[in-house]
Amino acid sequence: MSSTTGYIPLDSNAPWVFSRVTRNNYVDIAFIMLVLYDHVITLGEEIKWIWTLRWGLPKIIFLTNRYIITSFFVLSTVSQTIYPLTLSVCKFVGSFLTWSPIFTFSAAELLMIIRVCSLYGHRKLVIWFLGICFILAVTSSVVTQVLFLRSFFATLWYEHLPGCYINYDGAPIQWHTWIPSISLEGILILFMARKVIFYRHDMNRTITVIARDSAIYFVILFVGIVLTVVDAVHDYIPISLLLPTQCITSIAVGRMMMNIRGLILDDPDHTLHLARTLEFASRHDSDLEVEE
């Protein structure tokens, strides 16, 4: 049957779709509120530790993750919980807001690269290698995303169901976008693990905090992306985990930076840092801003 209203006609899949969309909306809203709650309770630390940084890549990463990417989360969630929507809004959601995972994971990976390079004393070989890996990963994700945008089209859902319906010409290929991120994260965690093992008998608070934050972040991101890929391929997962994974990643990015920055500012004599490991350990506070 064809619809004269622009909505998909009700069919046998409608009950399952209504149930899944409702579950996804509740979960997404819960994680958005978690992100906003984290912003509120860490605002004091942000003002004290981040706003005092001079402008550089770490500060730009933090503020982009904190405000621009969070705005993408909110816009995406709002658009999926409103009824009725126009077809133009659906097309905007599909063509623009689907880029937000790439922005989220790229910001997190840049921060991880900065931390790993600091642990390796900013060796040129490490910087060049990780920089090339980052460029290849982002380029692969962008190319895959462009191919995905060429294959999808957005329509309205069933009548009375909020949000939009994203359909594909052929098999969905967006899950390929997350494979480069998983690969790059694996390389970064191996670099981090090697340095932690090397200093296992000479651990201090700085190394401990970096290792802990990085391990937690990697596990969350790896599990979230793997489950997202499984859901895209086999549709086994009862809810979509892509936005929750982005939300947790966004929180982790902010926390990782504030944790290490707090350690530095709370230790003006630098007694907790290994000068041979973290280059910023032997600098004055005005120079520490460059690292994190």
C-alpha cells in the first residue's frame, strides 16, 4: 500500500519498530542527561583547570568535545523524539548529524595521541607514526561515511511515531566507519601498555592515572563499537548503542584531561612526575599548559 501522508504505511513490523524506537529514545535521553549532569558537576574543575590553559590543541579538543559535540548529541536526540517532523528535518538528521560519531571518536583519539606522545618523550618517530595512523583512520572513516550518505535516504516513520526512518540502497555500510577507530585505538592502547609495563616497578600517580583512564576509555569504546557493528550486521542488540557509546566517550575525554591537569596543578614541585617520561614534568606551570 502507498501512503498519501508521507509516512510509512503500517505493516506487520510496526509493533517491533514502535517498541525498539521507544527503547532507543529512552536510553538516548538517559545518556544525554548523564553527559549534561557530568558537565554540571565538573564545571568548577573545568573553570579552574581548563579555562586557565592558554589556547592550544588540548584546550580546543576539550572545548569542542565539551560543547560542540554535546550540542550534536542533543540535536540528534531531540530530532528522534519529536512528532511530527518534516522530511527536510529528516534529511538534515541523516546527512549532517550522522557525522557526530566521527567527530567524537576523532577528538578522543587526538587526546590519546597527545598522552601517548607525552609518555614517549615526544619522540619524532612516535609522533610521525601515530600522526600517520590518525590521518589514515580519519580518512578511512570519512570516505566510508561519504559512501554511506550516497546509499541512504531518509523518510518519515509510521504515523504517530517520532523520529525519522533511515533506509539504505542495499546492505548498510555505515558500520564500516567504526573499524578504523577500533584499529587506531588498539594501536594506542598497545603503546600505552608497553610504557606501563616498562614502568611497572616505578609507578607514580601520573602514570597510574593515565593508565587507568586510558584502559577504562578503551574498554568502553571497544565494547560499544563492537556491539554497534554486531547490531548493524545481525540486528541482535535490542537497543542502539552508538549514541550511548559516544556519550561515555565524550565524558571520558573530559575526565581524562581534567584528571591529569589536576594532578599537575596540585603538585607545584613536580614530585609526582617522571621527568624522563612526561616532558611537562620538569616545566613551570605556564609551560605545562601545552601538554594537557
